[in-house]
Amino acid sequence: FAHTNDCPWLTPLSDEEKSQLESIEQDRMISLEGIMAWRNIADAQVDREQKKHDEAQKKKAEHKGGIMSALFSSGRKATTEGDDIVKQDDPPITLSVEEMQELEAISLQQTEDAELSNDSKLCDLSFVLGSFKCGLEGHGSKQIATFEMGTSTASFKANADGSFVFDSKLESMDVYDKVTLKTLFPNVMQNIVSADDTKTKDNGVFRFSLDKSRTGDQNVTLYMAAFEIVASQMLVMEVK
């Protein structure tokens, strides 16, 4: 379809044929590999037909040159016969059954060579939430507490051999008291492990990961940092 404008020997598709072609490409029952294989065969067929067309045009030009020579040697009769030959329609460009079978074999081989290796990624997803903050309000739109969450990430990678890796991580999580004045514990909930701690650097305050190898072995990792929770009586009463 894409070559009809550049290939004069090809007949443009009718509206019905275009509609049928679109329905085939939208058919989810046909794999993407199958559609690509058909397109590769069509492109290779056009290339072969283009070569035949170019050879035919070259022979036609040589034949026309012979006719022009005969024009000056044989008079008006040769000219009339030559014009009739030149004006004849170009013969249709087609491939033989053997040539089509050869193209199909080449396309199938290319499809097999292009198959995904065991290390190829079938799925590679990632999600990042920079930060999150929300507040709890009481009567009169008075703010009671705020919840703040640091960077949150999640990723999932799956390979063609059935192995996959899932990983999720939360950097920080805090709840702040907005009711109690001059409190010694403004953080209702906070991580009590130093940010410089090796585990905290690697895992944040929460981390969950699941790995599965191509042989079926699985590795599950769950980490949660230690938290301190201190709530004043005033905050508790406001929440109630």
C-alpha cells in the first residue's frame, strides 16, 4: 500500500481493500510478529518487482533506440511500426511461484533471528513520587496534624525467560502535631534511626523487593525502620 505511488505497475488499493487491510492490522488475534513478517515479505516483493521493472524499462529504451535508427534507414513504414511498439502498455510485473517461496523463506529466517533472547526485557516499568503531604483539620478548619512522606519509588522488570524483579522503597514518613503548643515532641511519628545509617541509606524507612530467577527460585526482602510514636493528650482529644 505504501509503495503504490512510487511503483506504476501496482494498482492502487480500493476503499474496500484499504478497509480490509486496516481491520487485519487491528485484529488482536494476529500477532505483531505475523503482521511484521507479512510487511517484510511485501517490501521484499516490491524490491524484486522494482528490479524487474527497471530491467524492462532499460530494454524498452534500447529497443526504442533501434527503432529510431530504423526511422532514418527504412522510411515512414518503420516509423509507424516503431510508434506502435513504443506505445504498447508495459507488461505486468509479477514474480514467479519460486521467487515468492524464496522471499517467504528469507522472511521466516529473519523473524527467527529477530526473536527475543532470554535476557531481553519484556517489561520495564518504574514509578517515582517525589513527595506527599496532607493535613488533618478539625472544627473551624483548624489544622490538627500533618502527614509527610518522602520520595517513594517502585519498579518492575520482567525478562523473556520468566524471571522478574519487583522493588518498592519509601525514603521517609513523619506525622507532625499541630495542636499542642510548646510540645517536646512535635513529631508524633518519626524514624529513630539516623539518616546516615547504612541500612537507612539503602532501604529508606520501608522497602519490599521480590526477585524470581528463570529457574523459579524466589527471594523476598522486607525492611522497615524503627519508629517512635508519641502523641499528646490534647492531640488525641482533638482527633477523637
